[in-house]
Amino acid sequence: MSHSQSLLRTFILFVKGILMGSADIIPGVSGGTVALIVGIYERFIIALKSINLWFIVSFFKGFRDKQYFEKSKKQLFSIDFSFLIPLLLGILVAFLTLANLVGYGLEEFPTYTFAFFFGLILASSVYVYVSHRSLFMTWKFFPFAVIGFFVSYILVGMEFIQMEHSLLIVFFSGIISICAMILPGISGAFILLMLGQYSFMLNVLRDLSHLNFENIFFAVSFGLGGLVGLMGFSRVMSFLLKKYHMQTLSFVLGLMIGALRKPGGFILENPRDSGITLGMIVIGIIIIALFSYYELLIKKRSEFSIS
């Protein structure tokens, strides 16, 4: 591959990272779904699995036994940096730039912004159901969906939890929300919204984008939580999806439906122009519908190429 081709491929990965990051900062849209749409999902999962932090342990062991330095080097360079670096940079750029836009909407037009979120989450829950309808054909999925619904409905209604923004809670929010990023149909921003950390972390990102480092420790805590999530909890979720696929997706579906209490309640308590509010809900639904449509086309093309 020539140098120019390599640069072009890196730039394309960077753009795809921007698309993924743009999706994950909006509640209801899954970065994993976007990765699937742009054709990098499997590579993304493999690249994440290539991350081996044991190279740090091996490096320090190298001061006692120099052969560990070589082992540390091999472990470090087994990580797919050529794929992960441009992709993660794109995601970071999207986070820092779109945080201002979404934050502005929440401050100046909160009802319309929550209406937009309502449409995204509603359509995403329908998407999860329709795209996995073969799993939901029997009554067995229903109890897990109901449990997920009540867990989510109760959590989003607990205002005292939503008001707390400690480093520990932000850390665990990072664990859970970053895991959602790699799962198609589940939005990391939606998880943050459900946990009551979305607006707070959005403001942290906005501060960083303006070179205000007052809340840098919250960003670090969230980032460390995300790293732990990718290395640990994501494997747990992968196990659950592999061994208990229907039950896990049913629970997630219930979570998404129950979380509608948050934007729906805000809209009812803070009514504005009903036409604009409805229009924002419809726009959110259309965005998810477009993502779903393109994903369906890709699936059909892949099935056709296999056959």
C-alpha cells in the first residue's frame, strides 16, 4: 500500500470515528449501529480485544528481568493502533464539538431537545424489537422486558440519584455507557441519560472544548471507567449476549422503553409549542429509521454476496 493510500485509509477511519462519536453523544443512537452501517463493526470488536494492558506489568517486571522488556514490547504492538488511533480521535473530536451543540439545545430549547431525544429512544426501542423479532416471537421474552422496564422507570424517577455527580458515580457511569457504545441498538448517551449523568458530562465536555480544565478529574474518572468497561464489563455483556441472547436483549428493550419516562415527563411538565414538539419527535424517529434502513441494506448485500 502506498503512503497516499495509507493516509486516505487513515482519514476515512477518522471520519467514521466522527460518525460513531456523533451517534454516541445523542441519546437513542448507537455508535455500534453506525460501526455496523459503515462496515467496521467486526474490525472494531477485534481491535478492542487486541488491547492488552499487561504490557504495563511486563514493563515493570523488566527492571528485574530484561526479557520482560521484549515481552512488554510484543504485547504493546499487538494492539491494533493503526485502526484504533484514527477511529478514537474521530470519536473524541465529535464528542468535543457536538457537546456544545447539544448543550446549547438543552439550555435554550430544553422541551424541544427532550422531544428529539424522546423520538430517538422510542424509535430505537422499536428498532431493537423489529431487528430481533425472531427472538421476541414467544412469551418468554416478556418477563425480562418487564423487569428491564421497571428497573429503568424507577431509576430515572429517582431525582436524588440524578443530582449526585461524584467521581465514583461518574466512574461507574463510564463503565456502563462505554460498553453500550460497542453494542448495536444500545446508546451510551441513553445510558447516561437514564443514570442522570448526561447533562453533567455534557457540560464537562463543553468545558474541555473551551480549554476549561476545572472538571478535568470528572473527565479522567469517566475515561478510566470507560477503559475498565471495555476491558472487563464488555466481556461480561458479550458472554450474556452469547449465552442468554434473548433474555439480555429483552431486558435492554425494557430499559429503553422505561427510560422514556425521563424525556416524556419533562415534556409534559414543561409544555411548549405542540407543533414544534411533535416535529422534533418525528425528526428523532426519522433519524433512527434512516440508520435502520441503511443497516438493512447492508445486511441484504452481505447475505447476497455470501449466497
